[in-house]
Amino acid sequence: MSRVRHRIHSNPFTVRGPIEVPDWARLFARQAPFALDIGFGDGRFTLALAERHRDWNIVGLEIRDFLVEQVNREAQARGLT
């Protein structure tokens, strides 16, 4: 019998209607180059990018809450804001 993979998160493409673009300069409290990592998984790339380019505004998007919490804890431990 073959294995079946079941996703445990919702489909993010079900959002309907316009979405307001955040005011990134206000959120980061600075003007800086901007990088977006979509679906960051375990966050290794996002964290490495943030450490290498502390002068950039880095945003990572991930739909799995436990991964977001894990990466936020690691970022804080590394002194990344």
C-alpha cells in the first residue's frame, strides 16, 4: 500500500478580496532594502540572510505556526529583530 501525505495546514489561497500592503518602513522603523522569503520552512536561509544583511529588512512567510514560533525564538536568540 502506498503512503498518502496529508497536509495539516489550510490553503492560504482561499483569501478573498483586496489585501492592504503593509507600510514596511513604519513596521521596521527604518527605510532599508527589503527581502521576502516565501515558505521559509525551518528558517535556516531566512536567519542566515538576516545575519548576513543586518542592514536589510527581512520578512519570512510561513503558514505553519510552529515553524514561525521556532524561527522567531532563534532570531531573538541571535539578536535579530
